[in-house]
Amino acid sequence: MRIDPASAEHPYEQLARQLREQIGSGKITGKLPSITELTALTGLAVGTVRRGIDVFVQEGLVQTVPGRGTFVRR
Amino acid sequence: MRIDPASAEHPYEQLARQLREQIGSGKITGKLPSITELTALTGLAVGTVRRGIDVFVQEGLVQTVPGRGTFVRR
DNA sequence: CACCATTTGTTCGTATGTATG
DNA sequence: GCATACATACGAACAAATGGT
């Protein structure tokens, strides 16, 4: 889960793409890493991580539950 | 265009609702006030105004053009 | 062509609120 | 009550696109 700030691809897009790959390949099935964990893993800010995850929420690929986490829809 | 921070309705939701009313009633037809103008009009932060407008972008009600502005789709 | 003002787009770091367990 | 986790908001900064001078 490495983010390159200098890339032409925006950090939130890189995050979304990398998460999508891990979801698609089945590496992530149930619960996604928490936003706090993702900020630690990526070095990104909270808002940026949210932005990346929002992509999936819009698509209906994941479901977020306050106090619980973010889950891959199946 | 008044926002009440103490309301149960979030500021970005209040903004979206009020803009929607003005669009629906035909008070706003072409270009929306710029984000900078909306922050001045509402006292909200840039990000919050963006959030409110994003609602319409998602819905396809408006179209944003970098360097130009935000326009009501017709 | 260069320069500049305007406008949207993204990111940061922090704070507070709300829901869950 | 407390820890965890998502949700919203703030203020600031910088980039990129547009259009006019």
C-alpha cells in the first residue's frame, strides 16, 4: 500500500485503485482496514483516505457503518 | 442563504437544500455562485461548500467546469 | 506571447460529533 | 464509562484550467 505523491494519479485515486485490486483479487473480503489504519499505512490524511473510500461507497461496492467499519458488499 | 450550525441538519445539507430550492424555483438558472462567493454568503468553509455542491454533481443536476464555474444542467 | 484574476480540484492536519460494542 | 470507527467541519495551501489584458 504505497502512495506516490509525485504521481500524476492523485493519492486518493491510487488508494482507491490499490484497494480495488485487493478487493477484486479476494485479498480483502470482509472488513476494510479502518480509516485510521489506512492513514497510518499510506501516510495520507483522513480526508484523503475518505475520498478514496467514497469512490467505493458511490459504486455500492462497500458499505460503511459508523462505529463498526467499512465492509465489502457481497 | 442562511446556515444554522446548531441545526440537526448538517451545514452542507442546508446549503444543498437551499440551492436546490433556488434552482427548482428558477431563481438560479445559468451559473451558480462560485465557491468563494458561497463561502462569503454562508460563512461556511470551502470544503463544506464543495460538499454541498458535490451532492448536485452526483445527481447530474449541475456540471462543474474548472476555471469557469458550476452550471445548472438544462 | 506573457501575465494575471477567477474558479474548480486536491490535500493537509486538526477538531468535534455520533454510533457501536 | 471507555475505546474504536465513521461523519462532518474548519482553515489553509497549492495545483490546474479558463479567460481576459
